[in-house]
Amino acid sequence: MYLENEGLNKFTQDFKSVFDIVISPELQGKLFVFKIIFIIVSIIFFVAIIYYALNTSYLKHLFIYDLEDASSRKDYGRSKISKKWGKIKKRLEKDNEAEYKLALIEADKILDDILKKMGYGEKSLNEKLKRLSSNDVSNLEELLKANEICQNVVHDPNYRLNKEKAEEIINIFEESFKDLEAF
């Protein structure tokens, strides 16, 4: 017991002496310049963070677009889907097969995301589509064929796709999205 108290007293004395050194006016005077420098650097970094956060679109995408959806009483994500859909439509305006393929792949991804949000599971898009009925989507058979073509585009780099076929498939997706009330 006595040895424990002696060890505790020694620890307390050591701690007190270190603490006294840290708070000593001599050390504080020497560290004052460094404190000022670190405060200035911290303020500069804080201002830089605020400046770049306000001048980039990151915060807009993170918060403002979601607030717009909530304030307009739309379903979450409708405006994002509409913007993505506009980009897909612009891809079809180009005279490039690669752009048509990208448009189909992106439309397929949007459909997958919509069905995931609607609670059709985390599995593959094919499995989600099999869970749909013609009451959910009026053009279910066409949608299944369109998805099959999209899978061919993804897995076969030599798959040929012309503008007319791409527009037809995109129109199938668009009709499905309207049935699902995605936009």
C-alpha cells in the first residue's frame, strides 16, 4: 500500500512538473510566434475552403438540388434524372456510334437506379425487370428486348448500332420511365 502511494505521488509530482513547464511564461513566450503563425495559416485554409466550396458545383449537387426537389414537392431525384435524360438525348444528336452506345448504357443505368429506389432489390437489372408486370410498365416486352440489346452493347464491342435503332430503344426507355413516373 505504501509503495502504491509513493508511486502515485511520484507520478503526480512528475505530471505537475511537466505541466508547470508547459504553462511556464518562458515557454509560452517562445511559442507565441508559432501560435500566431498557426492561427494565420488556419484562417487562410478556412477561407480557402469556404471560397472553393462556394465557387464549385459540389455543394450545389450535394445540397441545393435536393432542396429544390423537396421545395417543389417532387419525388426525390426527378430533376437529376431529367438532367441525365437530357444528356442522353443530346448524345443521340451526334453522328457517332460510340455516343449511341453510351446513351443506351446510361439509360439502362438510370432504369436500374429507378427500380432500385422503387424497392425492386439490389440484384441485376434483368432480375428487377422480371419482377415487373405489365401493370407497372406498359411496354414490358419491348423493355426486356431493349435491355437485352444494351447487354449486347456492353458485352460485345463489335456490336453494331445505328442511330435509328438507338432512338427506338431510347424511346422505349422513355416510355417506361413515364410509366414508372420517374419524370
